[in-house]
Amino acid sequence: MAEIVLETTGLTKFFRARKAVDDLSLRVYEGDVYGFLGPNWAGKSTTIRMLTGLVRPHGGSARLMGYDVGAQRVQSLRQVGAIVELPAFYKYMSARENLEIFSRYSGGCDKKRIDEVLDAVGLLDRAKDKVKTFSHGMVQRLGIAQALLPDPKVVILDEPTSGLDPQGMRDVRELILRLSKEHGITVFLSSHLLHEVEQVCNRVGIINRGRLVAEGSVGELLHREMSIVEFGVSDIAHAAELLSGVDSLKVLETSACCVSINGPRDCVAEANRALVQSGIDVYSIVPKTMNLEDLFMKLVGDGEEDD
Ligand SMILES: Nc1ncnc2c1ncn2[C@@H]1O[C@H](COP(=O)(O)OP(=O)(O)OP(=O)(O)O)[C@@H](O)[C@H]1O
Ligand SMILES: [Mg+2]
């Protein structure tokens, strides 16, 4: 079993009476590119602030590399690089100068390391250029370079592609994959973009209203959570009525020849049995592929606050 590099247990944070993060327990293993997925206000940034020791939880704990972020802050953050807010740089200084200044805050590092991280994010040839000449995507990549300075084992990125154009998003996604594959870095990133998470992450935690509603590999989640299946049957109305009475599944729609249902995977066999036992002929059983978006909508709904 891979080592757990990031873990929260019952993590909870209130803002006045509102629970921004509610009893959140998640695990990230060494080598994961973990997508922390949720709609606006779900509690992603608040969780990341607690993970990086910027905000103290009201309950529960966070551990990084086996150290408690609250009790062993320095050790826990030693091998972690993070971008929590939008990276801020001195616009009239070059990329390299900015990294030099930043590294001095944390005890300094040699020039070679600065070149290495600039190279890792594809900015080595722009090292001498002032940050004011950079595109938004380049600033974001410089932020990631900054997070890489201490040679971390884990990087934590809060919405790393937010505000980028499609090309900028692709660049950052490729960079994240490269950090994982070539540099062996474990990545924890938050996002509200499903297809982004689907593209870069091997594991996902879905958060809604502060609560973790699902966690696992993308494939596992889709498999475990639900399937949509179309039954081609002889008597649609009878079949729909019958299946509506089966607790574990939901009839989604009926058409001229099919009834589609959704529910956990086991319910497919149960539905089939019920149909056949009632004398309804089953001509076809067609599983519909479900993507992360369907699952996300099922778990998160419209994501609107109701208070
Ligand atoms: N400093 C704060 N003071 C009061 N409420 C806050 C504060 N920070 C966050 N919240 C509230 O906590 C909840 C979670 O916010 P958070 O920023 O963690 O969500 P998020 O998932 O990062 O959202 P987004 O996708 O918009 O970045 C929201 O209801 C928000 O209004
Ligand atoms: Mg946020």
C-alpha cells in the first residue's frame, strides 16, 4: 500500500454558524494526482488553508507527511509546496529575481535550484523577463515554480487553472502531469472543473457544502456510485410502474421502447429479475456510459446554498 502523504480526519471549520468544512476525512497517497472537486463555496479553499496551516480548524486534524499540521507545523510543511491564493509577484522584477526574493524568506537556495524550477515549468528562457510582460498562464506557472523551490514531495494547488484561457489551462495541466510523472511529486489540486479533474487526476474527492460526498479513483466512483441502464421491454408502462416500486433504483425516463433506470450496479440484476418474474419480455439491457459530470450532478445537485 502506498504511503499516505496527506490526510484529514474529521476536519471542521465554522464561519459564525455556517459550517464551511464539515467533518471532512480524506486521504491522498504517494504518487496521487488528487482532484479536490466541488462547486463554489463548497469549502475547498478553506480546507486548503487548514491543510497549509493558515487557518486553524475548529475540529479534527490534518496531517502532511505523517506530521500534524497543528502540532508539528514546521515538520509537516517542510516537504510541501503550495499556492493558496493567486500567486503575487513583483511585476517590475524578473521571474528569477522574484524567486530569489521568495527563497530568501525561507533561508535561501542556490541559483541552480532556481534554474531547475524555472525549467520544470517551462520558463527558463523567460527567466530574465519582467513579470509584467507575462501572460496570466505564465504567472500561474511561475507560482508553481515558487511552490517547487523547496523540492517538495507534495504540492497543494488551489484552482491552478482558474482564470486561464484554454491554452493556458492545457499548459498547466501538462505541467501538473509532468510534475507527477517525471518528478514523482504527489499533487493535491482543487477544482470546480470536472473535465479538468477527469483529465489529470487519478483520484478524486468530491466536496459539497463542506462535506465529502465521494472519494476514490474516477473509475471506481463511476462504478460504485451508480449506473444508468436502458431496458428494452415488451410493455413499457407496466415495466415503468413495476420498476418504480423497486427501492434501490430510480426510473429516469421512458421512451417508446425503453425504460432507463439508475441506481447501484446490483440493481440491474434486481430490475431484470423483477421484469422477467412479472412476465415482461426483456429484449435488451444497455448500460449507458456515465461520466464524472453525471456523477457530480447526482452528488452535488445544483450546488446552491439554501440558507
Ligand atoms: N474568511 C471567511 N469568513 C467568512 N466566511 C468564509 C470565509 N472564508 C470562507 N467562508 C465561507 O465558507 C464557505 C466555503 O468557502 P471556500 O472559499 O472554502 O469555498 P470554495 O470551495 O473554495 O469556493 P470557490 O470555488 O468559490 O473558491 C463559503 O460559504 C464561504 O462564504
Ligand atoms: Mg476557493
